[in-house]
Amino acid sequence: MNEVNYNFSIITPLIISGFDKNSVELRIPSIKGILRWWFRFYKSSFLTVDELRKLENEVFGSTEKSCLFYMRLSEEPQNKEDAYLCMNDKRKEAQKDYSKIKRKAFSPSLDFKIKFEFSPHFKHQKEVENSLMLLSFFGGIGARWRRGFGSVQIKDFELSGNNLESLAQKIEEKIGTLKGSNKPDNFLSISNTKIYLIKPKDKSWNSWEDAMNDLRDNFYREFKNCLNVRKVVYKPSSGGREVSPLIIQIKKVADSVDYFGLILVWERWEEFEKFSSFLQRLEGYKKISIKL
């Protein structure tokens, strides 16, 4: 059995629970589920839907075939706090009821460790590592991860750099080979998603709260005003539930106090051109796109 330990750092409050929504529980099945999501995100640009489904079942298991790797939580975060939803909107108590917009979450700046045990017969360890890397670069775990919560970074894939250009270059070098020519119609993939790094021009974000509050007020809410909508979603043609074509994440530069934002937007979304125009007009921010 090949064992590999991964050290996760929590960047923004991690909202995750089991049956009881009022408790906080770091659930391995949920983390495995998000790794499946990132696997589809990049592998769908190489394979047909049927080929993707077959390989995904080989990697992560299915009802017919058990998974050939195991994940075990070897060190769990302890501190918990209230996470204020609406992208951390700590509104005035006289205006709104806090209880309706907050959930318990694992606190930022904590670590947890997951041990991966790969069977000697498992042939897809690299696929799992690629999914972990994409989660660390672009994603989060648990509820509201598309709106900045649950951001995690994995020690093996931390990024360092003095500016957005150097960070973007390092990401491009790491994930350049993960993009194929297929462009799925109904879900986000690496081949049909535009990825941006963003930070203020004239200052730094020295905390996750600075980054989240700034992106909430001056990016996300301004974009919703531009579209004249209450929420940014689309409904798949297949009839599935509404999902967001826009992902907002917050990451931290390794060995630094600086934070930066990541924006992923689905290029096949009917409002993509409006988003592009909005981003070009957005003043006071430096934006760098990832070129693959």
C-alpha cells in the first residue's frame, strides 16, 4: 500500500456538516466528491461523456466497483466560529437578523491532514494528484465554496510570488498539460472556463476578510447590479438544479501576509459577454487571465 499524507490549510471559513446542519463535521465523502468535480473539470476536455464516466468510475469507484484508494482524516481542525453568509456580510443588527445568515464553520488559519492509501493495483494516482492540485489552486470544500468559503490550500501545491504575473505563470506551468480540445456543453471544464487572478492596484489584502468583503461589495454585488439580478445562476438544459457559472475564491501567497482572488467564469454562459465587459470596466483592480 502506497501512503501519501497531504497537509491542508484552511484559508476562509469552512462550512461543512453531516445530517445536522448546526454542527461542523469534516466529512471525507464530501472531500472525495469535490475531487471528482475537479477530475471532471480537466479530464472532460480529453474524453467523451461516456469515456469520462468510465474512467471516473475506475479512479473513484462506483456502485459496481470499489475504489482502490482510501482517504483517512489523520489530523482534524479544532476551532470553530460563525461564518456569515452573503459572502461574510456582517450587516448591522438593527437591519437584519444574524441568525438567518450564519452557519458554524471551521476557523481559518487551521490545518488538517488527510492520509491517502493507494492500492498496489491502482493505476491512476496521478489523476488524483491532479485533482488535488486543482482544488488547491482554484477551489474550496463544503457549502458556499463558489462564493469564497471553504478555501483550502495544500502544502504540496502552495504558490509563491511577488505579483499576479508570477503567480499566473506558475499556475500556467503546472496545469498547461491538463487542457484538451473538447468543450463540454453543459458544465464547467478547463477548456470552456475563463480563469482570472485579481487584487487591488493600490493596496494589498492582508486578511481573508479584507479580500472577501472587497470582492463582495465592489465586484460581486456590482456585477449583480449590472445584470439586475438577485443571484448569479443558470439552469442546465438537462433540467438539473440551478448552479452558478461564476466561482469566486480567495487564496493566500505562501510565506506572505498577502491574499488574492480567483475568478472562474463559464464561457458558454449566456451572460459571459456582459461579464467580460464588466471586468474590463472594473477600476481599481489588477486582473490577470490564466493562458492555457
